[in-house]
Amino acid sequence: MHTYWRRYVTVTFGSLATAERHPRSGGRTLPAMTARKLVLIRHGESTANVAASAAEAAGLEAIAVETRDADVPLSALGEEQAAALGTRLGDELGGHPEFARAWSSPYRRAIQTARLAIGDTTPFTIDERLRDRELGIIDALTVHGVDVRLPAEAARRRWLGKFYYRPPGGEAWTDVVLRLRSFVRDLDWEDERPVVVFAHDAVVSLFIYIFLRYTEEELNEFLVSRVVRNASVTTLVRDAGGGWSVEAFSDDRHLEAAGVPITEHPGAAHASD
């Protein structure tokens, strides 16, 4: 089940778009930085994206996935979307993608996206801290499936809210934030080259949370009507005062320009919404 979007919609972020003018995040100090651009890319459409959307639309309890989450590949359309990223990244990086510093989630769909998008021009490093949110006991279940099969978990999640809810065997959003903060601390921020990350919708969303110093409520407000679309580009930029802002969110105009269908599959960032 595919949801296709044929028009690019400009999003106005208003007061939520820009971080405060001192480099702090969620009560924690960010490292001193000279890097001015962070390019966040969600992987192309995966076979599990297609299966999950079909299961949700059909009112099923379970999602028909054949592999563990780390091994889920891109769909044929996802491969087209990833290949279309190449030109966009060249433009985003001033025509010199080989000078960027790139990282990828270790999950197959993210690595495939990176390889199809940048080929051999830009080496990238795989870092397990960029993996998707682990859903534990609710993995491969639809929202309806969690309600039916795990009603106590559904009730606990509604009580705690998705930011703090940790499914048994899985992660809360706060767990993902902790490993992303570790990734940010380990970057060489004295290197001015742009940073490019190939990852997942939850990871993209939580980088925004970290760099724009959002609260739980602000993040929920930001995401309530927004989805990080497949093979889209989200760009954060730093100004001279050290503040970060969203230059582009879920931008997929490159797909429209290439004649490749645009897909919107809510992933782990919206799991059990």
C-alpha cells in the first residue's frame, strides 16, 4: 500500500524553527562546533514499509515481515528513490559530495540508500547508534494488533506517552536520544565539512529534538502533522551565533524532478500512534 504525494508542500516552522542562541540542548551542552550543516536522510521505501502500510489499511493485527528489522531491504521503488538522491546531495553539498563526512545506520535499508545515493564518491562510516528505534514486543504489530494482543501495553503507552514509553525488549524515545547524544559528542566538530547521516524517521526526528532544544511537548507538536518521507532530505544549519535551525524538512523535490513516486510511510517515529 503506497501513499503518493505529487506536490511539494513548503512548511513554515514559525517560532519552533530556530534553536536558542546558545548551544545547549535539553539541559545538556552541545560540543563546541565549527560545522555549519547537518544533512539527515531517511532511507528509501523498504519492503517492511509497504507491508506495514498494507496491514494497517486492512485492519490486520500483524505485519507480514520476513526478516529481522536490521535486514529489511529497500523495495524496488525504494532503490529508485535512493538513486534519485545523488543529484540532490550534490546540490546540497555545493557540488562536492566527496568532501562531506558521511555516516549510516547499520541497517540494510539505510546502507543501501547511502550506496545508491553517493556511490563511491564519498566514503561513509557505519555507526550502530544511528539504528532505528527498537520496538521490542510490539515489533511487527499494527496499532490494532497492539490493542488486541497487548491491551495492557497499549494502555501503558497511552498513559506514559510515546516519548517515555519503553515496550518490553525495546526502546523509549529517550533511549534513542541518549545514543544520538553520544554520537554527537564523538563527532569532530572542529571539522567544518558538512555532516551527512543516512538513517530512519525516528533518528531524523530526534536529531531535530536535540539540536533545536525541543521539549517533549514541542516535539509532539512538531510531528503531529508531519512525517519524514522516504528518501527525503532534512537539513539543519548553524548560524554565526551558534544557534541551529531547520533549513528544509522532509524535502523530496528531487524525487518529483526525477519522476519517481513519493511515498509516505510512518515508521518507528509514529509506531503505535
